[in-house]
Amino acid sequence: MSATAKGQPNGLATLDSTGKVPATQLAGRSAVAPLTATATLDFASISAGAIGTHTVTVTGAAAGDKVALGPPAAIEAGLIWCAYVSAANTVTIRLLNTTGGAVDPASASWKVAVFTT
């Protein structure tokens, strides 16, 4: 591949001194930092097969934006989590209890990152 392909779609990319691809090489994509929030959530006991929900305020979040979660390190076994932007500035986190009994998640810190579209 020639050096002229640098920064072109399917071309070469180089890293800057911080180990990131410079925005000028992102082929039409801007490097925008995600919107972030951290919240301590205390879900109520979740019955077998049920879903518990909590919301977190993330200023600037809009419906359709992508969400990534940083769950607590010690999350209870049998819980599956997901999140989405449910309203302007609001991310809803859902926990599904896949066990055969009730699970009462401990109060813990959750990290949320929203990537605007």
C-alpha cells in the first residue's frame, strides 16, 4: 500500500504520541469524547425472571445514541444488564434476573458512557 493511502478508507493509519489515531485520519468521522456519568444505584430485589430498572442522568444524551456500561466489579451472578437512552438526558439501566430465585443487588457504582450520533 502506498504512503498516499494514509488516512483514506481502508488505508494506513498512524498513531499519535498518545497512541490514538489522529482525527484527520478518521475518514469523515470526528473524534468526539463520549458523554459520561457515574451513579451509585441500589436496585430493589429482583424476582426470578424479572427486570429491575434505574435511570441515570447523562446531560446531552438523546434517543438513538449508543450506550456503554461499566458495571460494578462484584455484580451478582445471574444478572444480565443493558442500557439505552430512554429520554433526553436520561439513560435507563435494566438488570434481568436469570436465576431461579430473587436477587437483591448490592448498592454499587455504575459508569455510563453515551456516544452521540
